Amino acid sequence: MVIRSRFQRYKEPCFYRIVSAKPEMDTGRPHMDEDNMKGKILVEQVFRGKNYGVIDISRVAYKTDFRLIHKHEEAKYLQAYENCTPPETKIFPPTVEMPPLLKILAEREGHPSKILKLRIGNNHSLCRIAKDGEKPTVDISIGLGTPLSPQLYEGLL
């Protein structure tokens, strides 16, 4: 079982369980892979408390942020996975208001619309766009919000 350092920032358990590792080793071509960096590695991936099944991580296995989990620590990760409830999916509105500068540019160009369609990439399992008649759970508002030091903005228009 291994973990990646970059995934330790999540409170949900993230780890890989190695299913098979086949190093390329010597394929008849001398000095092609002296450091034994190439090969095929299949792992069972658990990311943020959700099991994504068996995947191939051969393309990223050379990175140095992997850490081997000791046998006595494996039970802690498996128990955290069993007791974990995956985070809820965030539902975003299908359209958002244009930012102020873009709105001014659109008016200059003569565009009638002042809204933008929101687009989320395909590989996001924790967020999606609201369907027709569905209420979004996330509100996107354009603005500066509440400043940390309001006294710096006193007297400004």
C-alpha cells in the first residue's frame, strides 16, 4: 500500500493498494533502463474515500512523492476508508453573471448577453452543473466580498 504526499491535504482517505508490478528490466537492449524506472504498475485507487477500482499508474510511478505504508499502519487507512462518507457533490448554476470588466468590453462590442455559460471538465466527480429545474447548492456571485481590513477602503467610491 502506498500514498502520495500531494493527496494528504484531503481529510478523506487517499491511498493506492498495489495489485501488480512488472518492471521492464532488461529487454535485450543493454543500458536502456539501468535505473529500473519503467514497467507496468496496476493499483486499486481510493481517492477521497471513493474506490475507483484498478488503474494503471505506470506514467506517474516515477515521481518522488509516493510513500510506502508500513504493514502496521495499513489497518488505520483501511478503517478510515470503511468509516468514511464521501463528500457530497456540489451543484453549480448553469450560468453566471459576467465580471464587471468583461461586461464593459461586451457592451463596447455590442454583445446583447451579459451572462456566461459555466463549464466544468469531465473528470470532476465532486461537482457538476445543475440540470433543468434543479436548484444549485453553490452560489457564484461576482464581487469583491467583505474585505479583511475595511478601514483601508473608507472614503473610497
